[in-house]
Amino acid sequence: MNTITSTAGSAPAATDRHAASARPTGFVRDTASVFVRESRPLARDPFSVMFSLVQPLVFLGLFGPLLVGAAGGDVAGTLQWFVPGILVMVALFGTASTGANLLFEMQTGSHERTLVAPLSRSALLVGRALKEVVPLVIQGTIVVLVAVPFGFSVDPLGLVSGLAVLAVFGIGFGALSYSLALACRNRDWMFWMVHQTLLFPLMILSGMLLPLEDGPDWMQVAAAVNPLSYLVGAERALLAGDFGAPAVLGGILAAAATCAIGVLVGVRSMRRAS
Amino acid sequence: MPRKTVDMTNHNQMITARGLTKTFRSKGQTVEAVRSVDLDVADGELVAFLGPNGAGKSTTLRMLTTLLPPTEGEATVAGCDIRRDPAGVRRRIGYVGQGNSGGHTQRVRDELHAQGSFYGMGRRETRARADELIESLELEQSANRTVQSLSGGQKRRLDIAVGLIHRPELLFLDEPSTGLDPHSRANLWEHIVELRRQTGTTIFLTTHYLDEADQLAERVMVMDHGAVIADDTAWALKESLAGDRITLEFEGATDAAAAAARIGGDTSGRVVTVTARGGDRALPRFIRDLGDAGLDVVAATHRQPTLDDVFLALTGRSLREEAAHAEASDAAEPVAV
């Protein structure tokens, strides 16, 4: 067997028997460390982003044609309305279940190991939440690229800003998913119950699949307090290149508010849980 | 145990705890998981915490590693106070919990690199150290594989590598070999013993395997119902608390009863069982003396005591049975008060 301690040279601070290589780290560095760790599996296995893309692509392929038939419009026009909503769906579904990873790591012990490391508790949450941006941007781009051959036209700058707004939302929603995981430790069923209970109402009441203008009043009231409906409105304007539309500001505010609330709640939950 | 007074700043002391207590609330009842535990572990010691499941071993460990705030009491670990300077404790210790440290979708080498960055190690230093640990813990074949594809023994060796990345002066191991097959257990212990031989790292571990505590630890603390009930070398515990077991078999029950009257011990039919110190020397003497008295011994055995005998002497219960019983039931973590 080989030596477990380092032999001379490899440890610069080897003044005593134990080269105390651990040094104080800051919030930014800790966040970066957590972000890098969380992103590695994706970098090693890029195809794993396809997992949460299946559902949005099914909606695009199977629900889209029905929408064309029902509305009686042309394919390109319907896609112009429908694809931005699918992007929001990507952001919603991709980040909502991310807490399950933390739930699993809490059960196996790898979360515990990060709690014994000298990492800032806030960084443990923020680093994880920031990682959500990576798959989200890749998935959003794929959805748009799939829709373009069918006549969807997208403003490139609008797409970049649209994805940026979604990324801000995704950080917040991912943080909320982690908070839910921390609240449901040792009870996965509770996590999935809350997840399923909230996800579909949030989706339907955002107007991403069908317009809510024809729905009853109470639905419109519910949509008015659903941040996702503002996001859907903003994405429709941005992807069409209409930067001046009032909906854009509404979407940015909704994303920023979700992000702020999500990170605050998440950091609080992480601090309390450890 | 009487409260000891020791200078808490003594730098040869790796762990000093006084009156460490943890109370949980479980189903409306207050459970004292750890009751006023005093601990002293010197730099370089290998100490085993032995006791049945639910004795409070892991809870004590979790307090010492800053995972759980104590309800009462204080402790200094690797020179830092667990309440006032938890970050200082975390920087100096390594911890291998009951679970597996590696994330399932992570690759072995990536997890070691991540762990180095968690401890503020430089990129080059981390890489060199990771390579070193991969080699010494024989993880070369699995370095580029994901954690979920590893065997139980490989996962456990990765856990140890992860816990050692920053060269901690003190390593905590919580049930390191539980759930491993005998071969992997032996292999894991080879690595731990080798690590200690080379670095002198202080090791504090919990186990409910009697033979492990007996063979490997220099000092054994026996824990039961949240309290430390014995603390000494395995040899001294066995010598002072258990003694050797001698069984003598006779032609008939009358002989056995007559023999028991002469040398003491318990009779069961034709067999007499005696507990004696230095049993290997006592046995031939018994046979000779009893033979002189006309009581012929037809069969004899001599067995050295185990830590189970120590536990039995201390608590009236067998640890071996408790361990088997506890492994069958699923112990849920109670909620902290």
C-alpha cells in the first residue's frame, strides 16, 4: 500500500505532522465550489438534460397540433403563441423537482458530509440554485431550435433576454424546491405530494397551454396572482422581439420576486436544518 | 462517572467534553439520548465507542462534529469550542458518517476534487492529494466511475478518502464497517490501521462490532442508555470486569456439586462453570486439586473473556443479541428539541 500522507513537497504548508490545508473560505468561493460540484454530473453526461425535456417536447408535439386545429389558425402563428409558454414549462418542470436530488442526498449521507465541511450554509443553497440555470438555458434553446423548422420565428436578442428572465425565475423556483425538500426530510411522499399539487394548477393558471381570457372570472383572478402568467406574457413579447411591451416589465418583476423570495426562504431553511 | 476537572485548553488533548447532554422530543416524550457524557481523547489515540444501537454513540459523535447542538454541556474538539467556533472544528476534523458521502451521479475523482475545494484547498494541491488517496485506498479502477456503480466496500473507501482530503488531525468514523461483507471489513480496517501508522491521526470511531473494538482500538468506551459506563483498554476491561470462563465436566451431577462446593462456580447437571482471572493457569490447578479429592474431571474448556462478557457484566444484557436485534429493526432519527 502507498503512503496516505503526502511525501515531502506536495503540501506547501507541511510544517507540522498534519498539513492543515483547510483554510477559511468565503461565501462567493463556497458558492462557486457547490455550483461546480452540482454541475459536474451534467458536464460528464450532457444527455441527462434530455430527461426533463421529454415532457415539454411531448406538449409541443402532441398538444400543439390540437391547438392549431382548435384555434383554426396557421401553424406558425400558433407556435408563436405556444412556444414561449413551453419555455416557461421547461423552467417550471426542470426546477420544481430539483429538490428531490437534495432529498436523496440527505438520505444517503452526502449532504451531511457537506454540512461537516467548513462551507457557508447559504452557499450550500445558493450554489445549488444557481446550477439550475445551466440545464434550463440548454433545454430552452433546444425547444426553440426544434420549433424553428415548423415556422416559429424568434428574435435572437429576444431569445437571450427571454432565457435570462427564465434563468432568474429558475434560480428562485429551484431554491423553493430545495426548501420543500428540507422541510420534507425523511418523508419523500410529502415532497412529491406538494410538488404534484402545486405544479399543474400553476401551469394551467398561467395561460401557457390555453388562453385564460375565455375562462371564468375566478380563473383570471387566480392567474393575476400567479407569477407564471406574467412570465408567459413576457416570454411571448420578448421572443417576438417586442422589448417595449408592458408585459416584459411584469415578467421581469415576477422573475425577480420569485428569485428573491426563493433564495431568502431557501437560505433560511438551510440554516435552520443544519 | 465522577466529573473530571481537566484544563480545557490543554493542547495534547484532541477531544475534551464535559457534561455533554442531548435531549430529543419524540412522540410527545422527552428522550435523553446522551446524558452528561465526559470524554477525554489525547492526540494520536484510537478510541472506540462501543454500545448497542440507540445507546447515544452517534448522537455524541454528531455533537462533537457540530452537526447537532448539545442541549447542555461543552466540548473542545481539535482545539476549537463546538459552540463558539464550529467552523474551526469543521476545518480541522474529518468525518465519515453512517451513510455514504459520495453523490450517486458524481464520479469518484470529481467528488474528491469537490471536497478539496470545500476545504479551501488549491486546485493543484487538491488534484495531487486526490491522486494520492485514490492510490492508497485502491480506488484506481473506480476513479472515473460514478458512485452509484461502486460496491459497498468501494463506497466506504471513497468515504474515507473524502474524509481525509484535507489531512485532518482528527478523524471521526461512525459505524465505518456496518453493512460490509467480512472481506471488505477486513480490507477497510487494513486501510485505517495503515493510515494511523503513517500519520498518527487521532481516530474516534463508533461500532457495535465487538471484535473490531477489541482488536483495533487502544481504548474502548462502553456506552449504554446515553451514558459512558466504562472507559479503559479492552484488556483491562476484560480483566477487571469479566475474567476467564472455565467449564469442567464430571462423571455425574454429585461430583459436579461437590466440585462446585470446593472451587465455587455454577453447576448445570454434570458441568461446573467458574469465572477466574488467569484462567489458563487456574485450569490445571483445578484439575489436579479436584483429582486429589477424588473428583475426576472428564472434560475441560477455558475461554478468554470477550467485550461481550464485559458488556454483560456491566449491564446484564448481551451486546451481541442487541446488535442482531437492532439491525433487524429500522431505527428512525428522532426530532431534535
